[in-house]
Amino acid sequence: MIVSLTLPRLAGRLLAWLAIGLAGWSGGLEAGGLAGSNLLVIPQPKALHAGAGSFGWAGGAPWTLQAPVREARLWQAAREVFGSTNGQFLNNGMVGYSLQLSLPGGANAPASLPAGPDAPAWATNAEGYRLSVQPAGLLIQAATAQGAFYGLQTLAQLRSGAAAELSCPAVEVTDWPSLRFRGVHWFPSASGVAMDERLIQNVFSAYKFNACVIQCEAARWDSQPEIAMRDSISKPDLRKLVAACRSRFLDPIPLVDIPGHADWMFRHGQNTNLIEDPETPYACCVRNPQTIAFIEGVLTECLDVFHPETFHLGFDEITLRGRFPNPDCPFCHDATATALMAESANQLAGWLAARGVKTMIWGDMLLAPGEAVDATNAKDVAEAKARRAAISKNITITDWHYVWNADRTSLDILQQAGFHTIASTWEEPVNIYRFTQGAVASGADGLLQTTWAGFFPNERELKREVEQYAAYIIAADYAWSGRSDPPAQLGYEAKAVFRKAYANPTPAF
């Protein structure tokens, strides 16, 4: 799925704009925020009410965290956003987390969050928060450190001024996400480490994503040094990116793509004995014991780098090229593609489960033409149903559809078959808008925004494929807010927002 802007892609985008009446999207609109306010926050909060005046504070001003524990990631983020290392931690038996600067009369935050059946949604959601700014001070409250972190990200957007003198307009924000899982998918490279660190700091966490699916099969694995490419990321650098994700409340999820798209295993003429169809070095033979040992070896190294809760195994477009199964393969000649796929996915998911790790795969091989508008790689409905029946329901399906008119149909089909689902989008704004709406309406677990800017992207590809990177902003907005406004009515131009965010200097604290 490595693609670039082509005439069909451009035509598809124009058709989407025309069909939905959005031809003016790329010009943006005047920043409008929520109704009745000229404050713009991305993602759009559930409620934002502007007040009168503003609150100003000097760099280095004292601030307080009241919480059960001094969570290191939240503490660091507070130093960055407040522009001050002068923090005090109080553990006074409070339920939840509060951050405050100069509350009226020196008053402390409430000892506990609102509770009971009438408690507001922000106080009961693990990622929700309340931000209250008055001319006399500001207060962030949340049930968890992660929720308070997101309150800080909203404050960072509303804050203005230099380090010596900061200010924020008076405002009341209550907020929580519409989708539980909000992820970004991307490829790391040796030349792109600094770029990825900047994206993690300034874009992914700043706009309230909470997961990174890092497609890393091309890394430099100790067990397979012969297949590394010149720009393959090292394990130490990959560890650095994993740590950067965790430091910003982003769950790092490794992706190693098998058994299709397995040409990474065969680079430089290596491991030819593992190819399913020797005439087409694309898919690996999933029944060959040497293949299983190879894959488990790479997965073991990957687990050691990531220590993940979830692992993505690919399983997309398996029959796209070559013969799968190959009738001449001594291991697979008597099997069907359905049997091989289910057997391999279930075996590897079991192997991961034994190590306390959950599994994700792509969903196109479980869908037939007519069950979605694209990404339907089962031959027919009967084959798709057989695959859905055979695959373990402990495996989450990341259901990718990249055309503008994607809807909830495939999500419903997969959920009715017993799977947890995550809608997966790409760069087209209307695709993101429509499929995220489908994810929210269908009760899907979340959204995964994919990036296909090459196997080894760096800032050169970022500049060339800026539409893909700007799409992060749109996906973050829809996945968190669940807003129903089409892209033309978002109130901002995504490329401008992305470029400004990416260019922000790394905080010195």
C-alpha cells in the first residue's frame, strides 16, 4: 500500500469534493471554534465557553499538581505548557488529578472529582478533562493523568506569548473523546528519526492521538542482518521512538507485515527457501517450519524493543501477487488460501497471547466485493464468510478503506462476525470524515490514520507528501470530537495547522 499522488488519486479527490459539495475545502474558512466563540481548538472540544478577559502569568510562575501520584509524563508536560519548572506536588487524598496556577484567593482545587450517577462525562471518562481559565488563575481537572495531559494540550493551543510572559483567554472547556482508540500508522527510518520525534511531540500527542502503529519490519534485526537496507532504522533508534511515544501517552504498536508483502524477508536474495511462489518473491510459505522460526525470531526481537500490549501482523493483500497457495509448494499445495491465512493468523495470535500480547490484522482479506467500496480481497461472499468464521475473534481487525465514499457497512459486517474493529483511513479528507462518522455510529473501537509515504520516509518525503501528513490533523479532529461538520466547515486549513505545529521548537524543560 505504498502510494503517491497520481492522476487517479487527484481525480478521486475532485470527485469527492464535487459529490459532497466541498470543492472549496483546501482554502479553509475563518477560524470559528465552537458556536459563539472565536477560539479555535483542535480537536474540537465537546463544550467550549469563552469568558471575559484573560489570565496572564510570568515564566517560572509556581504551579501545583494535586494527585494520588506524581506521574512523570504529566509533570513534564506541565513544565512545558506552563513554561515553568517551579512545580509543587501535593498528595492530599484527592481522587483524580488537578493542575492549577494562581486560583482566586490562593484557593486549592476541590479535593475530589464530581462522582455519582450525575457526574459529568469529562469526570468519568479516562481521557476526559475540564479546563477552567479565569482572570485570576487556571485549573485543569481530570480522572487520570492522561486526561490531565490532554487538558494541557488544549491549554497549549489557547496559550500565547513568549516564555517570559504567557497568557490565555478566559474560557471553560469540558471534553472527552468520541473514539477510544485514536492511532497513527507510519514507517520509521534511520534518516527520519528526528522527524518522527518531532511528529510525536508536536503533532501526534499535541492533537490527542493515543496510539502509534509503527511498521518496522525493515528495521536492522540482529537475527537477520543480511536483509537490512541502507536506511533501515537501528534497534537503539527504534527504542528511542518507542520511548518517545510512551512519554507522550502514545501506545506503541509494532507492525510486521506477513505473509503477503513479505518481500522484506527476501531482500538481497536472502531466504529464498521461505518464498511461497519462487517465481514471485512476495508471500512467504506459512507452513514451512523455517518460515515460522524466522518470523518468531523477528517478533521476539520486536517484542524486546516495544514491550507492547498489542502487535499488528499485517495479513493484507496476501493473494495480490504470485500464487498463494502455490500448487508446487510441498507444504501448502493441498491447502486453500483461506485455510493458510486462518491457520497462520491464529497460530501467531496464540504465540503472542502466550506472551501477554494482543493481535491486530488488516481486514481486506475478510471482505468480498459488495461488502465494502474498496479493499475487498476475498473472491466472493462465501469465501469472506469462511475466513471471518475461521479467524480468532481475539484478533482486532483494522478495516482499511481509502476511497471518499467509505461507510460503516464493512465495520458492521466484521462486528456481526464477532470482531472488534478499528476504521482505517488515509489522506482524503472526505474519506476521513465519512469513515470516522461510520466508526462512531457503528460502535467501532476507534480510528487508525495510515501513512504511505515510502518504506524509509524522512523530511524529504514529508515535504513531497504534505497532504498525507496534514491529514493527521483532520483525523485527530474527527476521531476525538466525533463532529459532523464536513471538511469544508472545519474552520481551518489542515496544511497550515500541520506546518505550524511541526515547526514548533522542542520545549527546553
